[in-house]
Amino acid sequence: MEKFITLHTTAIPLPIENIDTDQIIPARFLKATNKIGFGDNLFRDWRYDKENNPKEDFVLNNTTFTGSILVAGDNFGCGSSREHAAWSLTDYGFKAVVSSYFADIFKGNALNNGLLPVQVSPEFLKGLLAAIQENPATQVTIDLEHQTISYQDEKEGFDIDGYKKMCLMNGYDDIDFLISKKEAIEAFEAQNS
């Protein structure tokens, strides 16, 4: 995984509440076990019509909005527990998702796959969405070390599990973390054998 320290970019607004994992990546695309290629079908039914033509009114098909942060409505990632939802978001190029609430399983899957879920207050989310929609060039900064998100003159803190924060900042998944402790593990084994 890539290290995540600070992200400074524009963002893509998706002000829809209760986006479930089947909307993020429809079940019919879950046949693969490799993480690559899922981004092609991210929000598939919202992005394309039945003839596979891009829907012009969907934000991911609008070149006005760019960036590696998705700013979504409340209750993002609800529904089934499919890890493929996090895979599709990261494969598409998102490094963070901002919402006022995340489903717990989605949040865990996101963190395990290098995608930072940033939970903010409803008021901060409303202001951020309005700023991006008014000016698509609005810059958003996520500072993981200090656990803050900011845009224009607005700033808010967010919570994250300490272990997951350390993993993201070092670019570790759970196996990488264990490998990073190899010397300490070997020393412990030597003392206790």
C-alpha cells in the first residue's frame, strides 16, 4: 500500500445519502478475486445506461470535477459487507472518502485497503459539498498525522484507530506490520526458547 500522510487535492461531490455497497460495486461484478479492474465498474448503474453509454449527469462522468477524494452524503457504505466496495474505490483512484457517517464494516474494509474514511460533522460535510459544487477547484487537505481535514478557511478533526493510522502512514497492511516486527519477534523467541 502507499503511505498516506497528507493529501491535498480537489474532490468529487456525491451528495447522496445511504449509498450502499451494491451501488458502489454491483453484485454482478464480484466474480474476480483480484483487486485490479474493479474501478471500471464503480457506481456502474449510476455511471452507465443499459447500452453501456456514460450518463452525462453522473458526477464521475463530468470532467468539471476531479480529485482523489470522494465527498459523499451521510451513511456511506451501508448494506452488505463486500470488501470489493473498497477495492473499486481505490482502483478508481480515490484515496479518501468523506462522509458524516460510515457503516462499520465498510470503514474496516476501507482502512484495510489503504482508503481513508474521514468522518466529519453533518455541518462540515454540508459546507464542504457546497464549496466543491460552487467551485470545483476547491482544494481539500487531509492531514492524517494531525487528524484534520480542511478546505478554504474551514477545518475539522476526525477520529481514527491508532493502529490503522500507523499502518496507513507507513503503507502497511496487517502482514506488512507483522513483517516490520520481525526482529522483535525473533528476539522474543530467542529469549523464550
